Amino acid sequence: MAQTRREFIKKAAALSAASYAGLDLSIDRGSVANANENISWHRGSCRLCGVGCRVELGVKNGNPVGLRGVPEARTNFGYLCMKGMHFWKCMGHPDRLVKPLYRKKKTDTFKEISWDEALNIAADEFAKAHKEGGGEAVAYYGSGQALTEETYFFQKIMRGGLQSNNVEGNPRLCMASAVGGYLTSFGADEPIGGYSDIEKAHCFFIIGSNTAEAHPVLFRRIMRRKLDNPDTVKVINVDPRLSQTSRIADKHLQFKPGTDLALLNAMANVIIEEKLYDEDFLNKYTTFKSGKETVDFEAYKAQVAEYTPEKVVTICGNSFSADDVRETARWFANSKGTVSLWTMGLNQRKQGVWANNLVHNLHILTGQLLKDGADSLSLTGQPNACGGVREGGGLCHILPGHRPVANEKMRTQVEKAWGVPQGRIPPKPGLHTMAMFSAINDARIKAIWINCTSPVQSLPNCNLYNKGMAREDVFIITTDIFHTLTTQTANLVLPTCFHFEKTGVYGCTERRSQLTKKAIEPPGDAKPEVWIIREWARKLSEKLNDPVIAQCIKPFEGLEEGYELPKAIWNEYSQKLTAHRDNDLRGATYEVLEQMKDGVQWPAPTEEYALTGGTVKKFVKGRDPMADTESKDDLPYQFYGPAHPDRKLWIWLRDQADPEEIPDSEYPFYLSTGRIIDHWHTMSMTGRVPELLRANPYAHVEINPKDAQKLGIKPGDMVELTSRRGVNIMPAKVYEGPVEGMVFAYWHDQHKDRMINKVTKDAIDPGSKEPEFKICAVRVKRVSGPQPLKPYLVG
Amino acid sequence: MPISGVVISCSPGHRYTVIKNLNAYKSVEIHGADHRGNIVTVLETDSSEEMEKLIERLNNHDHILNIGMTYLNIEDEAERMARGETTTKPFGFKAPSV
């Protein structure tokens, strides 16, 4: 690179950073134009995490050469994290899958085949399984990383074509309890507010989330709010583990894993005892529920009265004082606006829905909702868990547009929209994730399509389920960009386009849908999933001699796959399936999304409204068009969500309940698991970015120094973690992170000795069916001093 | 040779300590700072790997709370990758088994 060009680029970089900090640098702005010479910039969303940061990909001669934030985007205001900055390296990576691969037996070696052969095999195997066992013998297992168009189209073929509700996705492993919490507390899935509340909040209640590492760009906004208002903004961090997030906290409450339900009830108790609740709000908008019964405020008061701060301190492990509980409750209730944020620490629990309910309870009780600066905001981990899977019909019990599949009226609406015969969609919900992989274990499911996810590594107690995936009588198709541990169990591996190599919509945490258009060509023969689905379904229709399957793809026949095809699918979904539903996206057409730098928040029934950005606060008259059109009285808030016929918010009476497995003399430690900043999920993408892999080449286990001393473990020693299900051996990090009595392991490592989901437990929440990844009991033993280790990526 | 525009944030009271520390890095150019603890910098390293290491080192500084990247140019490296001259194969890299 010529010196002058380097200087131009450096000046452009300085100006970019300075503009965000509001600093005026005396640099000639012509440098930016020179730095951008021959580079075209393409707007889209970041591929990683659920924040929905908007980026622009710089492309020169068909190759990605730069990335920059979009300063006007209300998700990230131009900031990006290091993980996000690296996703371009997956494009053109030498490890990319570029040809369809097939093997008849799973013990055979893969051979390259043509797309025509691959699609014929895929159709043959699904047709064969369908003839043998109908819709119950086939399954689709998708991803919160798939585009909405992909999830919607896959489930359409499965339900309308193959008459199967065996449609699931990995958000069952991460978000299902948040869905359950929102539906049971607020009557509607997804948050009432969003990120814009951060800059107006006066109290942050962060529980079960290491926001600083898992959602660094949002953490930056919280940090900025705190640093700019150090005396008037409080940050409370509630977590068994101290983390980077704790660095900005005014108060950190560390508790014994699984005891936070008691803590949340104790906060409610203090709020009631000290009369800090919003009586008017409760009278107008609240119903109290205990199981199937409707109760009253007095019953709730009596229930939480059992949770005195003193008693709860003991339950939680004596790491904080009763006064800490009281002060936390006061900060929460008395602030001008409180935002709660959480992720898997609450969701991945046997009591995940209850934990969500108890956070919502605090917001309802104090009226810390529906106003600017106040919200109960579940953060999502994947870029399209909300938009694609929760909204697009990607779970076994829901159809597109938040429609329960068991409801005949809802099924009929969908059948009419698709032009398929009434009664085509089966009324019985399909198998949820853990039931689906149990059905694979005993070959009740004969053919499964796994798209953009790696259950071999990501299911809890994975040794058990991997036996099923290794069966020769279960045909497995995977669609992905790289090999994963799951492609190693597949018969057919289909290479797909990566982000910016195809077009489609992601819907992030805050009900915001954003479009990413194709900007570069995919490598080799990789294809977008929407093309794969259409071509497969056409062959399926022929092989099963079923014209209804052909009807499912008829509106999309002949369309070019890079833009026209996803646009037509999005149009069908948004115009026909979200109309008059709470996630009304009719205004968010491709034309509108292309104009918007940061997409549209639903409900957005018209294009004119969508062009304003959509709905910042749900349920508020004058701010949410559906609150006006669905209004039933003169009150300013209208809870029109589909799950609460009384149109009220529900406070739930929920008691402390233990996790499925608690430590005993044989397995005396709690184990929890999570992410590290450099890696994402099963590392199939981030592991191929050398910078990220080298930063954290393998998983390790964090051990509290007091526990390490008792066990004779020094930093770097190899440690064996044993549960009732499996064993891992990994190096120790002795660290004041986890509370005494608990160890914490990262879950990205693909090596068989360090794949922590061999150890985790597959107990599930009875309501959400989400597994309890976050808590199980283990034995911890030093096996040797430090050992040289090699990172491992399946190839 | 990647070049990035980065806003480094620290608690305002530690701004001068952090700036002094950043001045010790030859890969870090400081372009300005404000009273809120925002420090505008340009990072220039020999490779993305060095950039990652540098950011990790900065992240571990006691008083630095967040590294917010706003711009990244990697055209040299991208062109090398496109020409197949990449040196960025990760540990344990293996070609897909066919």
C-alpha cells in the first residue's frame, strides 16, 4: 500500500472514531473520499449475536476489504465489537464448503456430487421416510442464525407440504423460557420497549448476563449512561459469577446457583413492605395468578412475605447482606426508570419461565414499564432468534405470526394464506428439541434436515443424543458454510452462502427487522438456502406425487435467488401472515427496509409508519398504532397480546424451587457454562478466524481461589470435571469469578475432552422445554500440572 | 496491515493514567480525548492477529472499560487472502474431508 493511501486510511479511521465521541479533529475530510477510492460500501447487519448492530461491508474487486459501523443505527450508533469486526473472514475462507457432499453410510468417506444429485437424494430420503411414517418421521431443526425467509420457507414446506409440525430450532436452547415468560406475564412475546430505554434509564438490573462479553456494544451504552451520570444512575449486577460486567456495578450480588428466585421474591417483599409499589398501576392493569387460579394482591403479599431479606441471604449462600437486598429493591423501585437485562442465566434453567416471571413481576409491581427508561428486556444471543424462529414459525408449537398451531382458527388462516387445503396442517404440535433428538435416538424420526447449527456439540448431555445421530437408519442432511461436528454425522452436506452472499432479514432483540442485501459472490457452488428449499420441494412434490407441495413453492417459481426470491418470500410472510397480528410487519417491505439505516420495529402496519422506524413502545396509545386500533377503553395502555384474554399484565406467585441437580457428597460443585468474548457458540465460525482462536484456543474451567486451594489446583493445572453424564479434562483458571462452590466452563471448544455439553444436564423447564444448561453438579479433581494443548477444529 | 478507528473508554477520573499508558504503545495513535473518558485512537498493526492481541492487552488494563471499534480497513490482508497468499490458517486447520 502506498504511504499516501495508508495516511488517508488512518485519517479516515481517526475521523470515524472522533465523530462518535463528538470530537472535532483538524483533519481534511477529503481523506475519507481518498480512503474510499474503489471501495463500495454495502449496508447490512452484523452476523453474530442478537444485538443487531448495523454495519457496512467495504468491497473492492469483489472481495471484502473493510467494515465500518452505521452511525445512524439505533442499535449500535456505529460501534462494533472485535468479534463482529472479524466475521468478514468467513467469506472466502479456505475451509468453506463449496460442493455438495454425500455418503450413503456414515462410516463412508464423503464424495463430491452435483446439486442435481444432491437434491434428488434429499428428496428421495425425505419421501421415503414420509411414506414409512408420515409427518412424524421427518423433521427440520433450524437456527436463530438463519434468515427469516429461510426459516419461514422451511417450515412452510414441512407443515404445508409434508404435514409435519416437527419444526424446531436452536432458540429452544436459549430463548424459549424468555418466550414463556413474556407470554405468561405480558400476554405477548418479545419486549415492550428496547435499547432506546438505556439512555433514559436510572437503574440497570443485570441478572444472569455477562453483557460486557456477550453483548459488548450494548454494554458500551450502559457503561456510557453510568459514566455520564455516576451519581444518579445505579447499576446492579446479580450473578453467581463476577465478570467484566461487574466492573461498572454499584452493587454485585453473588448467590448460590439456582437461588435467585428467592432473591427476586425478597425484592418484591421489600417493595411491598416499604410501600414502594405503584398501586394505581396495579389496580388498573394487573391480575394476580397462582397456578390456574386468579388470586389478589393480599395473596401475593402473603406469599412473598415468606421471603424476608434475612432468610433469603441464607438461602443464597451468605455472600451479601439483608441490607443489600433492601437497597437493591429500593433502587429498582424508586428510580425514574429501571431496565432489567438478562440472558441465559435466567433462561437455561429448569425454572426458566418462573425466573423470567419473577423479573417481570418486579416491573409490574413498580410500574417500571411502558415509560421511557423502563423495561424488562430479555437479550437474545443469536441474530435472528426473534425475527426468524419466534416470529416466523420456527418452533414446533407455533405458526408464523405468533399463532399457536393447536388453534384451528390460526391453522385455517395460515392454510388460506398458503392456498393449501383446509386441514393440511396437523393440529398436534410437533416434537420440541429434546424430544426430537430423543425420537432420533430410537429412530422414530427417519430423516432430519439440520440447518446452520451443530446439535452434536450444543445439546446438553450430548453423549446421549449423539448416539442417535450416528444411527445408519436416520438420514441426516446438513446445510452449513463450514464442517462442524454435526456434519460429521450427516449423510448429505450442502454448502450454503454466508452473510452478505445472499439477501434476507434478521430480527433482533428489540422487535427490529433489518435487511442485509447480497454484496459479494459465494465461493464455489455454495447456494442460498431459499434456492435449496425451493428446488428440493419441487423434487419432493414429484416423488410423493403431491401437488400441494408444488403449491407451496408456486409463488416463488422462476425467481432469481440472490434478491427476487427472498423478497417474494418476505412479501408473502409479512403481508399475508403478519397482517393484524401483534408482530404486524406489513409496512416493513423490502423497499422500506432498504431505505432504513436501522430497520423497523414492529408493529408497523403501514409503509408510511414503518418509515418512521416503527413502534418504540408496545401497548402505549399514541406510540403503538395497534394500541389505538385494538383499544377497548380509555386507559392509555392496551395489552392486546394474544395470550391474555383479560388484557391485563399478570403477576405470578412463584416460589423458590431447586434446580434439577444440586451438589452432594459425590458431586460437590455446581457447574455453570457460558461464552467468552472471542468465541461464539460452537466456534465453527470464530474458530476459523485465527486471531480469535489464538486469543482463546481452548476452553478452560474457572475455579474460585478458595476452592482451588482446598483442591490443590494451581493456574494451568489440568482438571477433571465429572458429572453423572460425562467427563471433561481442561486447564484451570484460578480466578475470583465464580462464587465459592461453583466452577464455570466455556462451551465453544470442539475437542472431545473439552466439550462441556458431555457434562451438562438435559433436564428441561416443564413449560418452555428449555434445558438447564446453567446448573448441574460435578466432581472436580486435579489430574496433572499444565500440559501443552492443541486447539481442535473439525475439518 | 489493518488500520482501525477506535474509541477507548475509561472512567473519567482515570483518563490521564490511561492516556499515559496508551502513549507507550507504538501501534496506538491518540487523536483526542474528552472529559467523559472517551479517547479517540487509531490502531495500526502488522496483521489482524496483532490487532487482536493489542486490543486484548488494552482490554485487560485496569481502568479501560470498553474498546469500541468504528472502522476497520484490512485491504492489504484481504488482497493477500484473495491471492491465496494468506498466512491466516488457524491452528489445527484441515481441508474438508472429501
